[in-house]
Amino acid sequence: MAQPSETGAVQSFIRGLDVLRTFSPERQRQTLAEVATASGLARATARRFLHTLVSIGYAGTDGREFWLTPRVLELGFSYLSSQPLTSLAQPRLEELSRSVHESSSMSVLDGPDIVYVCRVPVRRIMHVDITLGTRFPAYATSMGRVLLASLSPAELADYFERTDLRKIAPEGTASETEIRSRLDKVREQGWCIVDQELEPGLRSVAAPVRKVDGTVVAAINISTQTAVHDTAELHSQFLPAVIRTADQISTDLALTLP
């Protein structure tokens, strides 16, 4: 049996989570061998974890392949239901999307990525389907840059030290110097527009959501396609709406939390 490490972490539990994370939209059904390879575990170890997941209802199997069941959603939605911010933001984002006829979202920073915690889709804007829990590298997104710009110098240095920067789209950058320069601009102006740096044809504008003490806790955005709106329209139409909605959510949060 795995023993707790000096930090109190139980390694067997960590490996079980590794098995869960091998499943994805591209790997919805996997054989034991595929799970073992993806998780880096021995086949016998992967088998024990898979059958444990099956026994508690988090996975299903036909004897050859394994897949996750809807019960896994309990793990993610326990987080969402425990956060007053998500319930406050959802109606505001719905109102925002109705006013501009475009998709809106809210995300938080988790390690090197942003994670979507609220979403109001109007049309599919990317080749990847964005849902709750979707992750993107923070440095390449408008919401991510808003969140990164709020970090302390030490936190930002740590972020760059543990993040593998790569150019995701032709208009993007993998230069830490260039990204830092763009974060300085975001910090100065209080909002961010990213134009085709995450995916060609995709533009977005984001603003921060703050606690009453000014701490940035999340970011919201509007995303659109280059064929639908140009950058001038992002500045004139979308930016004021995003800032207004972010301020409304911040006020709601201040009135809710002590």
C-alpha cells in the first residue's frame, strides 16, 4: 500500500487521479493498455484503479474498453456549486451574450492554464468545443492575460519558470519578453484584447472580476470571429460591455461575501 509522503500526499490517490485524467474527448473509450501507457502506470496497477472506478460508478467497461460515466461530473460540479462567484456570474454573462449576440465566458487561473467555470455559447467559435472545465494556456488568451497581469512579480516569475511557452497560432508568441510586455499593457489599461493568438480567426476581449479589496479572482470575456467583427468593433462595442459586466459581477460578489 502506498504510504503518505512527507507532505501528506497519498501516492495511490494521486495515481488514481492520473488514471481519470487519461480520458479526454479524443480518448473517450480506452483499453487497459492504453490507460497504462497514458498514465505511465504498470498494467496491473492501472487495472486495479480502473476496476475501482468501475466498482464505485465512476467508470464503465464492456470487458475490453473502459469509459467514464456521468457520475464523474460530481467531482467538478462540487467545485462549481461551492463557489458563489459562478452562480453570481452566470445570469450576468447570459445578459451580456444577449446584448452583443456573442459567446461569453468566465475563467480562473489554475497552474499554467485558465479553466472555464462559466460559459454562455452563442455559436461555435473554435475548432475545439469549449465547455466547463476546458483549459487553455493562460499566456495565449485574453482572460489568461488579465489573470496573469494581476499576479505579483514573484508569482509571475514562478509561472514562467514552470510553463512551457510555445507558439500556438501564427499570430501568437512564445517569447517571455513579449508576453511580459503585453501583460504590462494589460496591467496599465485594466483589460485585454487578443487577436488570433490562440486560434486563427478568433478574437476576444476580457476584463477582471475583483473582490472588494481589489484582488482579481476571475476574468470574463466575449469571443468572436474575425469574419464577423473587426478590432474596431471590439473596442467600440464589446469592450465597454465586458468592463461593465465585470464590474457588475464584482459588485455582486462584494454584496454577497462578508
